[in-house]
Amino acid sequence: MNKHFTFTINSICLDENYHPSDKTRITTNFANLARGNYRQANLRNALKMIDNSFNALAHWDNPKGDRYAVELEIVSVNIDIEGSGQAFPSIEILKTNIVDSKTNKRIEGIVGNNFSSYLRDYDFSVLLPNHNKDQPQFSIPDNFGELHGKLFKLFLNSDTYKQHFAKPPVICLSVSDNKTYQRTENQHPVLGVEYQPNESSLTEQYFQKMGLQVRYFMPPNNVAPLAFYFIGDLLNDYTHLELISTISTMGTFQKIYRPEIYNANAVAGKCYQPDLNNLDHSLTQIVYDRAERSQLAHEQGKFAAEHFIKPYQTVLEKWSASYA
């Protein structure tokens, strides 16, 4: 039944002139920055922060800290079911590329980084709340996240993915503010010191159904660990420059929209619990509407229900039941 699904990929450069398309989830980090009166300054400042972070981490043979620049591509993945010609915006991810001014080379980075999905919005902002409405105890619906996970794995195994990308994706998210993280003795020269959580989270379980495992590292020059979701061997499957491209890009986004954690004035200790109410933090000079982002997630979940779940429910359920 996999022949019923066709993936197509479109990409656009994320620079200071970027304007979100009509199909882009407007709660996506970079899309949120690219709206309003400060859109161009937001993007220019964010991209400069990414370059500065990259050069600080890739400091060898880089005496002036200006050798590298990061170029970002927004990769939009559409899915067409049964050849209907009606492509639904499946996921949106970021692709990093590295420009080395010393060698005049453009180096391929990592795909993934940021991760946006209308179907995930549906699962977390529509399905999950409706399942728990008026219930005395919180619970997870049966098969929660399975359709999303199977579609993601189908995309990774598709010819479309393999034609565009050489390696599996790495997705970098913030840590959870309701978990505690313990520093370990394991340390990587680029990813930094590793932390381990006290328990698994719903997000971890959701991404596990996508075929992704997670490890937590606090890179040099950072004040809190990041969550790295990946396939295979995170520490050995990617070069230092590839990893730095993800750290600098997503670390910058986290400083902008999670400043209480990632732009805190104190570095995470041996036992660390993130706190979104932390007042001891600094703000970037970038305008970000976090409240709007949360409110719109529900609307985007409803969009997925109306334009994807309901029209193709029978096909999706039959396919999901047969997909190993």
C-alpha cells in the first residue's frame, strides 16, 4: 500500500528576506520571527547569532572567529495520498549548509534541526485534550502517535528522501521543564557534557515511534542541555562541523524563545531542572510571540483534522494497520 503515498520536497532559503508561505505552520520558530514590523531585523540578528555561535565552537584554524557562515534551507515535505493531486503539508525541517571562507567551499550540513508537523499539532493539541476532557486522570489514547511515526519512517525510507539527503536527520529540541537532568562523566568535544533525565517523557515516546532515540548534551558556551533526536550513532555518524551547524542553529532559536532556560545567567549544574519561570535570564534583541505560538497550535491541529485525517481516514487506518 506504500504506493498510495507520494512525497515531494520544496526548499527555500531562510535569510533576512524570507517570507513564510501560506502552507508554512506559522507557529514554526523561523516563521514566527519572520512576521510583524521587526521581521527583517529579527531574521538578520538571528542569522548573525548563528554564525557567531558556529565560529565560537569551530575555533580551530579560525583566529578571527569569522571563517564560517551558516546557510539555512527550509525543507517542506508534502504528501499526496492515492495520487489525488491534493498535496498535504506533511512536515517542515531545516537543512544546514556551511560556507568556509578560507577554502571557498560549501559544506553540506545536517537535515532536521527544527521539526514542524501539522499532524503532530493534531495529536497534541486536538486528540490528546479531547481524550482527557472531563476525565479524572490523565491518560494517553491508544495508538497515540503511531500514524505520525509510521508516515515519518515511510518518508525517511522513500526514494525522495534518499535522493535529497545523504544522512538521517538530527532534530534538536529544548529540554522539558518537568524533568530533572543529571550530569554524567561522558563528554564530547563538540556536543559537550552529557546529561541523563530522571524519566521518559511523552515527547520522547512520540519521537521513538518516529524511529528516533534521544540523548542530552550541553555544548561548550551553552548554559543548558539540548535534546538531540537521531537515528544510529550521533557521536560518530556526523562530522564536527555538521554537529556544530545544528548546535549553533538550534541553540540560537532556543535562546530566542526559551531565554529562561537557554539564555539564563547561571549554567546548569550537576543536577538540573529547567525553569520557565526563571527570572535570572537575559533577553535577545529579537521579538518572538510565544503566547501566539501556543494558541495557534490548536488551530493548526484542527486544520490537519479537516484536511488530512477526516478525508483520508479509511485509507490511513488501513495503511497504518498493515505497515510494519
